[in-house]
Amino acid sequence: MPNIKDDSTVEAIAREFCSNGRNKAEAMLDVGYEPSYARGGRGQGMVYGNERVKAAIARIDSKTEARSEYDVDQCDKQYSEIITLAIKLKQPSAAVSAITGRARLRGWDKDTHVNEDTASAISPDQAQEYRRMAAAANRDKISISKEKTA
């Protein structure tokens, strides 16, 4: 089993954690920890609670921060191109999907203040259901106006 006191182990854990979508157990397994230790809360707490591991992760995050901004801008540009093309080809469902993706990318899908209410979060399953309902409404040419709902 790898030793957390070893600098190469610390760097390997941080590198794996940052490159695999921030999955703690998977990173520990990739480095060589036993599955029972890697998947257990105590093992993860010992490894990811270590100050050297935290510092290594922060160092990797700071290096990739500039690249992630570039990636967000590139994704935003691609979403814009997809939206334009979908509208041109008269494919509203593709346009709605791209608009939804762009909204998520930019954080515009967050419900921050609606009539002084607090923000509400939705689960991925709820978001999928809302997209399905929007697509069905679009397909059936259903529109909702404030006059009809009030």
C-alpha cells in the first residue's frame, strides 16, 4: 500500500484526483490503495485530510485555472455555433439542448431571485424531466402566456 508520507505518493494522488473528475476513491485505487481503504470514509479522510495532499491539489488547480477559462470560452463559442446551425436547419430540439447546455456552462440556469424567493436547486433527474417536457411542448406547439396561467 502506498505511503502518504512519500512525496511521490502525495503528487500521484493529487494528479489522479484532479484528472479523473475529482473522484477520491478512483484516484486512490489508481495510485495503489486497497479497495476497502480507498472506498472507506476513514481512508479517504486520512488521505484527503492530509495538508500536503491539499496543497498539491491546490497547486495543480492553480496551474489549470487559466486553461479552464479558455475551455469555457471555447465551449461557449461551440454552443453558439450549434444554436445558430440548429435554428438554420429548423431543428428546435437541438437548439433547445444547446441553449440548455450554454446556460449550464455560464451558470444561467440557477434560479437566484424570483419574486424575493430563495434560490432553488434541481436534481439532474428533474432537469432531464423539464427538458423532456419543454421538448414535448415545442413538438406539440404548446405555448404558455401569463394571461392564461394567471
